[in-house]
Amino acid sequence: MATTVSTPQTDTRFFGHPRGLATLFFTEMWERFSYYGMRAILILFMTAPASSGGLGFSVATAGVIYGLYTSMVYLMSVPGGWLADRVLGQRRAVLYGGIGIVIGQFCLGVPGVASFYVGLIVLVLGTGLLKPNISTIVGKLYAEGDVRRDAGFSVFYMGINIGATIAPLVVGYVGQRINWNLGFVLAGFGMVIGLIQYVLGKRYMGEAGLEPIRPETPEARARQSRLMWAGAGAFALLIGVPAMLQAAGLIHLTAAAVGDAGGVMLVAVSIGVFAWLLSSKGWTPVERKRILAMVALFVACALFFAAYEQAGSTLTLLADRSTDNHALGWAFPSSWYQSLSAVFVVALAPVFAILWIGLGKREPSIPVKFALGLLLVGLGFAVVGVGALRAASGIKISPMWLVVTYFVHVCGELCLSPVGLSAFTKLAPAKVASLMMGVWFLGISAGEYIGGIFGSLYESFSPQSLFAIVAAFSIGAGVIMGLLVKPLKRLMGGVN
């Protein structure tokens, strides 16, 4: 009797999904534990006085560094996706990226400013390799037209948020109450656990993401090699030359100057990537239109995350300085609020999934969901702006102001973030699948950078004024996105 060979595309062993999804689920869960754990204490560590083990940075400096770090994490997804597509394959890229994350977190665990900056740089490189490529592997577990695909991304998204829920509670407590550096080390050990199970579970992923796309001719191979080494050399010069000049006393780098340079680079990379994509000759008319649609979704993504990702900057500063952080007579660390987003995602993601399915043919299109996401994140800042206005009188505000804000923000996130992940995998031409996933994270990178600018202004503006600006900015973007729904649907060529 013939035996049936199970492939990821026909496998249903993980709650009706391929068993390989479980491996990727737990890898991403522990990577997000590592990332959100360190993010929960990052700005608090930078602004804490040296006498308590912090770095003693001003809020303006810490906000710029925070925004630059979080934006560069996502910016490196673009070269990380390219390297996986062309050189490493997604599977090896995820492994090497995870190793880089471990090294970076352990560097943060060493006291000192130099080890802090080295740790951030290594974390940027490691996350840039891992983040876009693990999502691409998820997509490759499913055959073309497999109806389980969007649901698989929803399951995967739950792994992200389980890690993000646990991380601030554990790492935040250790960092704020015991030792900052020990908190970073604990975040690194989370990634170690994720890597161990990733290596042990590789057999369940079949051939998904195993091999890169090989150049078809010797000329193409040579061109690819030159591009790779030129990129590596440019990155080494970008980091190494300023560091050597600073060490020699020939220049004095400030956080503001480095942040400005990072902003220019983000704009240049964003324009360059889409200019290259749109000028390439190899696309079909449908693919070219879909790339145009992805430009609009990219901009909406950047604007959304400029507001949403202030959870680790302005909202954390409000929680730490102006909120009564007591429950049942017990004082809890201000970093714990950063678990709220993930808790609400875990609770509400099934509700939204049921809602979209229940609506059937009336389900909102991708552009409509993006517009809703922007409107809701703006509404959340309008709520917390009222709370900040009350805090201006000198009273400690109730935690409920932040709880409601995070709840509204998560409703917006569930309209945009998982939808965007799935949309980019469906809209992207097959030969640049990982690169386009990197472009999605590039949009988040741009948003993180803008959010860091807002964070650096926390002491320059009153919090209520700053939150009002963010609210107006986000709601205005949502209205514009709503006006573009019909033309975007035409460009997407049947992708809903």
C-alpha cells in the first residue's frame, strides 16, 4: 500500500495548519520576547541617573536614540530580505539573525556606554535578518490559493503578541526593580530558547525558505556579488569612519546629528527602493499596478506606526511620570503598561477574525481597513491627550487613561498590521517576495523614526499638546486614505 508523503502544503498537524508553523510561531514568540523586553526598559534605562545604573541621558537625547534604533531595526529588513532572497535563503537568514540578537542583548548586559551602542548596532543587524524572512517562510508553507494562508498569518501574529505580553512583565520587572543590565541579559536568553527550538524544528518546514534564488547567468552572479560587497563596504564605512573620527577627537557626534543622518538615509532608501521597483522592466502590467498600490500602503503604514509605536516612548514617559501606578495597594513598574497592547491583541484578534468572516462579501477592503487603523490610532491619542491635560494640574492620573488608549490603538492595529503583512505577501511579485516584506518593515521603520522625533519633544511641548498634534496628524491621514479607497482597489488587481 502506498504511503502519503506529508508536505507543509498538505500538513494539518498544527490546529489545521502545517506543523512548521508551530516552529515559526515559537521562534517569533521568543524573538518578540527579546525585542519587546528590551524595548520596555530602553528609554527608562537611558534616562535613569547613573547613580541608579542608568545612562543619565536627557529625554531629548534618549528619544532620538530610541527612534533611531527602532527605525533601523526595521530598515535593515530591506537588505536582510535581499540577502535571504539572493544569497542565504530565508532559513539561514533567520538562524544568523537570531544569533546576532543574542549577542546584541548580551552586549547591552555589559555596563558602559560603548557596550550599549555596540549592542544596539548588533541588534539592528540581527533583527534585520530575522524579521522579514521568518514572515516570508510562513507564506511559503502554504500552496498558491490555499485558503488557510490568512488564518495562518493570524496564528503567527498571536505568537508575536504572546511574546510581547510576557516580555514587559518579566524583563520590565527585572530591569526596573533589580538591575537594568540583567534585564537585557534576560531578554537575550529568550532568543536563545527560540533558536534552540528553531533548529530542532527545521525538519517540519520542508523546503520552505531553504534555498535562495540563484542568478541565472555568470554575469548576473558577478553583478550580485559586486552589489553585496559594495553594500557591506558602505555599511562598514558608515559605522566605522565616524566612530574612528570620534575616537580620534576629530569630530563630535551628537544624538541629534546622528538622528538627522538616519532620517535622511530613511528617506533616501524609501525613494530608492520604489524608484528601482517602478523603473524595472521585468514586471507585468498587473504587477506594476500592484507595486503602485504598495506605495500607498507603505505611506499609510509609516503614518500609523509613527503614532502606534510611541508606546515605548511618550506613553511610557507619561506612565512613569504622571500616572498612579498602583493596583490593590501594590506599586507596579511603569514598563508593565507595554504589555497591554499585546494582551488586547490576543483577546481581540479572534473577535476581529470572526467579524471579517461574518461580514462575508461586506468585509471591508484592505484600503478601508488601513483607513480605519489610522482613524483609531488618532482617536486613542485624543483620549490620552485628555488624560495628560488632567495630569498638567499636578495630579497622578488613573491607569485607565492608558488602558483605554491602548485598547483603541489595538483595535486600529488589528485593522492594519496583520492585514498589511498578508497584503504584501499577496501583492509582491514572487521573485522579490522577501524584499517586499522588507519594504513593509521599511514602512514601520519610517514610522518608528517619526515616533522617535515625537518622543524627543516630550519635554519641549506639554504632553497634552504633543498628543493633540499626533491625534490630528493620524485622523487626517485616515480621512485621506478613505478618499483613496476606490483607486487603490483598482490598482490591486483583485487582491482583497
